[in-house]
Amino acid sequence: MTATSVIPAVRRTRWGVGSLPPVTVTIALVILAGVIVMVLFPGIAPLDPDRIDAAAALQGPSAAHWLGTDELGRDVLSRVIAGARTAFLAPLGLATGIVALSLTIGLIAGYAGGWVDTFIGRIVDVLYAVPALLVAIVVVGVTGGGFVMAIVILTIFGLPSSTRLFRAAAMERVRLPYIEAARTVGTSPVRILFTQMLPTLRPLIVATLFLQFTYGLIEVSTLSFLGLGVPPGASDWGRMMFENRASISANAWATIAPGVLLVLLAVSTNVVGDWLYNRYEAKERQR
């Protein structure tokens, strides 16, 4: 029994483990690394992203402004670089929170079984029936709770799918001989979960983290585009698309650039996540 048998068996092609050619993975890694560089070193922006220059409003690409300027004369390239921080860190925090909570809940439900599993299952069913993004839009829009409240709501209502996945993995492993042996000799449940069961779920955790990051990227950007995410004027890719949509005929790059980066980041994250999952899966099969 493999550590990730709840996931379809890994595919082998002429490129090795997985179905993606090396050049695709390389491009995805380069794009992801580029975004991370923008997150860690926002100072590489050529100009102050918040500097307003009304005289230079809505200019096209030039030597002074590689991607032109927006309606307030702010440099689009600089704002794209500055906006990478929110676009990357918010989904990362959201994905990390969802994976951590759903992993804990799923392991407890799958290991304990009985009424504990039933109780957790009913709560998960209720959350699963409610669209997370719609709830976030309604609550934040009505209460004005802001970006933090949106992240909290998306985290809570993003738990069901991952919780079900980790619960299924735990239920599959709890019947394995080495788990039964650990329980027989009196090993505590906490020790079994964290030292015996958790390490075997590493490929599944990695795959889920990257998948949830992609979901979070779309959801957070959608909120920002609707004007419910970061505050007005903030450097954020979704917000930039919202604010510059009316002036797209004057300088389309102010809207296209953040949109293209969102797509590239989402695709690259999926590619890298699939590649890492296949590598972990291959190592587990060799043990």
C-alpha cells in the first residue's frame, strides 16, 4: 500500500515520472521564482509605485515607463512588482491555513472514527454546501470587514474538500499493520498521528497545498477586482485590473499585465505542484 493511494497512480512517460516535459517544468519554476523575487525584493521596482504624476497619466510603454502609466500617472511596472506581495502572500497564507486545519481535522476524524468522525463529517457537509467566495463577498460587502475577514471566511469555508481528502487517507492507513502494531503496544494517538501517519502523507500535503494556493489566488484576486479586498489605491494585481479597466483603451498594459501575471502564476503553481507530487510519489514507491 503506497502513501498516496487515494490519488490516482502516477503516470510514467518518455520524460520519466509524470506527464510534463522538463521544459514546461523549467519555465514554470522560472516564473514562480520570478514572482518570489518580486515578493522578497520589492525595491527592484524602477520607480515608487505610489508616486502620482498627473502630467504623465495614461501614457503607453516607453523608455521611462516600460508598461506605461495608469490614470494617476503611476508607473505600471512598479505597481506590478509591488502588487506581487499581496497576490502571492495572501493565497499562500490562505492555503497554509486550510491545509494545516484540514489536515488536523481529517486525521482526527479518520483515526478516531465513530461519533467523532460523524460529528466532524456533518460539519464538513454543511460547510461544503455553502460557496466560500459568495459568503466572503456578502459578508465583507455588508459589514465592511475588510481583507482579514475575507481571508478568515475563505479559510473556514475552504476546509471541506481537503478535510475529506485527508480523512480518507487516514481511514485507509489506520488499518495498516504498522499502525495496528503501534496501537497494540500502547503508543499514544497523538504520537501515532504525527510520527507514523503524517510522514506518509507528505506527497498528498504538497499537492493539496499547491492546489489550495491556486484556488486562493483566484478567490483573493476576485475579491480585489470586486473592490472588496485590499483598500483602494493599493498595489494589488486584482485591484489594478479593477481600477484600470475603464482606461484600457488608453493603456491596455495597465490591465493586461496584472491579468497575465495572475494566469501565469496560477498555471506555474499547478505545474510545479504536480511535478513535486510526482517526485514525492516516486520516492515513496521506491521505499
